[in-house]
Amino acid sequence: MARRELQEINAGSMADIAFLLLIFWLVTTTIESDEGIKRQLPPPVPPDIDVPQAKEQNVFNVKVNFLDALLVEGLPLEIGQLKDKAKNFLIATGDGIMVHEIENQIISKNREVTFITGANGKTNAAFPEREWVRKSEVKQKIAEYEQIVKMAADKDKDAFQKVLDSWNEKLTTIQLLGGDYKELPASALISMQNDNNTTYDTYIQVQNELQSAVNELRDEVALAKFGMSYRQLEDIYGRNKQDKKTLQKITAVRAVYPQRISEAEPRDVSSNYY
């Protein structure tokens, strides 16, 4: 009896089916992405450039050792107290917009004892000295740079135009905030340094407290001046990048409370407590 030959399976459509399954997987699968801390790092400094040293009062020093112990401005501190200390630093000698009270306290810095007073107009040696941004001076600078841009050579126009744009931003900020304001000096920043053996959990907690200090102060100004939080302003602008008015409000809030959180190179000194 003759054997019946088996029919071959038509595999011509298998490639199409596999391709459709791949498309279905790509569309329906949630691919997790690594998330980090949002920071804009400065460009590396060339070796032949001398970096000017910031005034001690303009730097808020935060250090975390290998035991996860926190040292802020030379004194031990609990993480739960860090946010308020950072806010006091950012408020400094009065932000020119809101009224804040900083409790009297004593801070030891490099064996010197400095008294910190409230926002009463007195110069405060422990905090940065905010600088006035006055409408009359800003208008004068705008007029000067408008002439400079007109007379500048083509190769220099862009650089001078950027300076002019920054002064125009200051004028817009004054108009939005309803008057002159004070800004932190350019060298004022929060400096964080951790040990190589600092735990990741503590590192994130410290970063979160510092970021929360900036966010809460920004929210305070945004709510007082624009009737919504800073996060709401960012959400509105995020949905519509053409919304220049919202961008101007965001820029105004950032002018009062810039985010300057710098990370120093981690230390490898686990043999020392700090």
C-alpha cells in the first residue's frame, strides 16, 4: 500500500504574524526608564582659568559623611531641619518681595560666632547680601545696550544682544512683581558634598529637602503674585511652549529664587567622622 505524503505547511505568512506580534508588544508594553535628579551642570572649567572663590557667606555648605550624619554650616543637623535652614539662606537679608522672619540664632563658622537677626534691614554677615534690581537702573542699562547693539560689529552683536535680553527680562520681572526686587548675588549657592560611602537613601533625602526649600519659596511668590503655584505655572507652560506670558512669570519667580544646588566631588574619608 502506497504511503500518503504529508502536505507541507505554508509558512509564508509567519513573518507577517511575528511582525504584527512585535508591533502589538511595542504598543502595549510599558518600558520603564531610569529617572534621576533634574540638574543643569556647569561646563568644565579649562585648566588655565583661575576660578574666583565665592564669599563664605554666599555658600550654604551641606556635608553628609559615611555614617549618613549631616553637617550644615559646620554644625550637626537632622535631615528634617535641613529644609528650613536652606530656606533661611535663600531668603537671606530680605527678598524684596515677601516678608519673612528668621529666628535669632548663633552659628559657628570657622571658629567665629556670627549672630543672625531677622529681616529687619540690617546687614546679615551669615547670609548673602541681596542686591536691589531697580526699574530706573534697569531702563538705563537697556538704553545703553540698545545703542551698543546698534553700533557693534556683526561678530559681537549676538553677545551684546544676549546681555540686552537679560536686562529686558529684569524689566519684565519688575513689572510682573509690581516693583523693584532684590536678587541673590551670582555667587550665592547651596553646596552639597557627600562621602563615597554615604547611602543612596540619605543622599536622595538630602537632595529632596534642598529642592523642597527652593520649591516652597517659589510657590509662595507665585501664589502671592499670580494666584497659582510655581508647579502649576510649569505645567501650563509644559502643555503649551508658545505661552510666552506664562514663561515670563516662571522667569520672574526664578529671578527671586534661583535654583543653585551644586554638588562637590564626593570624599573618600571614611576614617574621619566628618
